[in-house]
Amino acid sequence: MKVIGVVGLPASGKGEFSKIAERLGIPVVVMGDVIRKAVKKAGLPPTDANLGATANRLRAERGMDAIANLCVDAIKEQSAPLVLVDGIRGDAEVQVFRKNFTDFRLIAIETSFLKRLERLCERKRSDDVGSAEGLRTRDERELGWGLANALKLADITINNDGSLEEFTARVTELIRSMERNA
């Protein structure tokens, strides 16, 4: 099994990358779903503050690779030759995936701060911050989990400052290429 991991700052395009993969028939395991389930189990609303605090708690209790370890079985349960894992936030998580999946490729998505802020203001998810200050705070939290180091470990980097059509074309070609080599 070949596993593709996607890493990027908030609103860089990780979710869009996953949607494209799903449309191409690639199973997607979303790391954030583990955190959303924990927030729901605790009876909390899915706000940025609650999701961030829960992610911090899980990492403090179980290590910086906690979320990745919780996702390994879900990935292994897939029967497809190519599986995507969305939402890597740190280098410890990358190491878990590289240890568990010998054919693991990490894709970094780079997007400017202003483009990411614009997207956050448009998409209106319950955990989205609607200000530059809120995005900076979220960036700092995720960078504290080792996100900058994970970005440096990427095998491939895609810029996502252009149009959705341009990004979709790049991602589709990348996935098709990986499928041919799976």
C-alpha cells in the first residue's frame, strides 16, 4: 500500500486536496476526525479553541505522535493500493507514518498568509478563525506541534496561491502519477 500524507498550515488546501483525491476514488483518512470525535465525546462544541485544547491534551498525554498513532489502524484497514492521510501537523507524526508504511510520500501545500485568511473568512467552518490575529494564533499553535519541521520533510511541495482549477489540475496529475507507480 502506498500512503500519501498531506501537510500544510491552516487553510492551505489540505481539505481541498482530500476532496480531489476522494473524487478520484482514493480513500482518505482525516487526522482531524480523531480530534473532532474526542471533542464530541467530551460533549464540547467543535470550536477552534476546543479542538486545539483537545489536540494539545492528547499530545501531552500520549506524545506528539498521538494523533498519527490513532490513525494507523484506520489506514491499514483500507484495501486500496493508494490511501491519503490528511492533516499531518508535526514531524513526529511523519515519523510514525514512515515507520508504519514503507511507501509513504509527504506532500506539503504552501499558501500565502493572505490567501489562507481569505479562505478562512469564506468557508465559515465552526473551527475557523475570522481574523488575521486568530489565524496567527492558530499558526503558532500548530507550528508548536512541529508543523514547520514536517513541512521541511516533504517529498513534494505544491503551491496553492492560484485558482482552484489550477490546484485541482496539479493535484489530479500528482495523484494519477502516484497511482501509476503504486
